[in-house]
Amino acid sequence: MSNAVKTDHPHIVRREGVCGGEPIVDGLRVAVRHVATLHRLGESIPEIVDSLGITEAQVFHSLSYYFDHQDEIDSLIAQEEQAHAEYPGT
């Protein structure tokens, strides 16, 4: 397994070969964009915790990363939305 590249946000790392190298919750395949998407849809912190099976601290650090790197994460979200639009049902 590749080494994690730490970020300035506890719980958030990048791993080559995991989720395309985008920022993820350390030890999981939960991308920051997943947390940000749920937040943008209006889900509360407890709802995000339940939906993704992560801790409140992991949610807060994911959102902290999102707000510090909003252009990057919004771009990843837009790419995912475009892929779903082009290939519905996948």
C-alpha cells in the first residue's frame, strides 16, 4: 500500500491509487468531496456521520479541508456530476 501524504488537516490524507489521489479520510475510501456534497445538500453533521460511517471529527476536518480548498473540491464534485449525467445509472 502506498504511503499517505498528510495534509494540514488532521484525518485528511492523499494516497496514490486511492480515489484518484484526491483527499480522503485517513484509513478509509471516503473522499472529502463525498462529505462536501452531503454538506452542500443540507445534511447535518450527525446525518453525514450516519451516511458515511465516519466520526464527527472526520466530518469537521473534511469540511475544514473543503473550505480551505473549495475550488479544488468543487471541481471534483462537478466532474463527478458530469460523469453521472453522461452515464446515468452508473
